[in-house]
Amino acid sequence: MVTLIVSYIADLLFGDPERLYHPVRLIGKGIVFFERILRRRNASPGVDRMRGVALVLIVVGLTAAAGSGLIAIASAVHPACGFVLSVYIGWTTIAVKDLRGKAESVRGALRAGDLDGARKAVSKIVGRDTARLTEAKVSAAAIESVAENTNDGIVAPLFYFAIGGPVLALVYKAVNTLDSMVGYKTERYIDFGKCAARLDDAANYIPARLCGLLMCVASWTMGRGFRVPLRVMLRDGRIHDSPNSGISEAAMAGILRVKLSGPYAYGGEMIEKPTIGDGGNEVCAPMIADALRVSFIVSLMTVCLGVIVLWLR
């Protein structure tokens, strides 16, 4: 319980520990290393899928073994060492401050009238092409990123932290990082990354729906009502190409009374996606701050739920 709370507070105070050894970055380097070994050009789809399964097993297995082993060694040296290492690992899985900083940089550039700067800032948190986005599209992209990452970077890690400690939270981040690096439906990864993508979908299934419900509660606490976000979430959350990302995006669209998603350019090619939300308001830069407020309230509620779960255990 204490480890969860201290890890959350550490993230709020210090954000991502960029100058220290970061477990998630090490996981990313490991994925690149093992992909070079396992992936082969001109392999049959079946072989590619099996090699992708091997990558997932290796990365997830090594992450679990390294995390639990290091904490056990540190605890054997002194219980305080084990506690500090557990807090550090948990801290690196949570991204409340980091998400706020990146979204605020987009909002700050838009407020200053620097559309090019805002495009560059939003390109760091979304995968789509941003060079020709209008101010409204830049704002929408930032809001969608806040909604999606409220689950991936806050709710899901805290959920797994509460049920399995910092090691399970780190394992979740390994799964999520695998999906973000190889889980694409491109010619290169359509088969090799299928296992990573499916595992990430499974790992996020419960947290994503918890995140959506908490967003609706957060909307109620902000005086924006509960029923509209819930209705939009239940109706539009399932039309997204991801079984999970659409949940939080739809809830956020309902809270802000805007339309999100829709067609976008990726790699120079237009990707057709349905719009989410009823609209009513035009997307604008100040709404990024509203989305961040929702995200922060959701993070507080998730920590409280995690403490209750740990107390009951």
C-alpha cells in the first residue's frame, strides 16, 4: 500500500526519471535487440508469427525475472533497499506528470500562436502526420493522446500495481511497449507483431473500461454530468479500431461535448476512421487543460481504489 502511494507521489513530484536507468527504456532496447535476432525477411506468415510469440515470451519473461530478482536481492541486503527499489520501479511505470508536461507544451505553443511549434510538440505524443494539421486538429490530437494515455500510462499500471505489485506493473509496461514498437498492422509487422498486439489488447481490456467509468465519474465531479459521457462511451467506444483506446476517447469526447478521431494521415497515406462523439463544441486549445484535469482526477481515484484493494488484501 505504502509503495503504491509513494510511487505515485514520486511521479507527481519528479516525473519521468530521465537521467537514471529507466526500466521501460531498457525494455525498449531489449525489444530492438531481440527483434534483430528473431525477425527474418521473406519468412512465411506462420514463421513470422511464431518468432513474434518468441519475442513476447522472451521480453515479458526477462522483465518479470529481472524485476522480481532485483527486488529480492535488494530486500536481502536490507528491507529498506527493497522498498526503495520497489518504489523506483513503480514510479517508472506511472506517467501522470510526463503526460501533463507533453500536453501542456502543445497547449502553450497554441496559446502563443506558434502553430508549427504546436505541430512539433504534438508529434511527440501521436503517431499520425502532423505537418499540416490545423489548430483544431492539433488540439484534438493532444486531447485524444491524453485520453488514451490516461489508461496506458496511469490507470493500467496502477491497476496491475494494486493486484500484483511493482513487478506486475512493469510487466504490463513491457507488454505495452512491445505493442507500441511491433504491434502495427503494416507489412513489416502484421504477422510478427500480432502476438504483441493481441496480448496488449487483453492486458488493457479491464483497465480501459475502468478508466472510461472513472472518466465519467470525474466528469460528474467537475459539474459536467455523468450520463452523457457514459452514453457516448457505451455507443462509440466500440467503433474504434482498437477495442480499448476507443473507450477513454469516447468518454473524453462526451465530457468535452466534441467530436474526436476521424480520418488522419499516417506515413503519407490517409487512414479512414469513424468520428467519436456528438459534437456541440468546437475543439480548441483550452480543452487540453480540461482533458488534463479529467486525467488527473482519474489518477487520484485509481490510486484510492488501489489502496482499498491492497487494504482488503
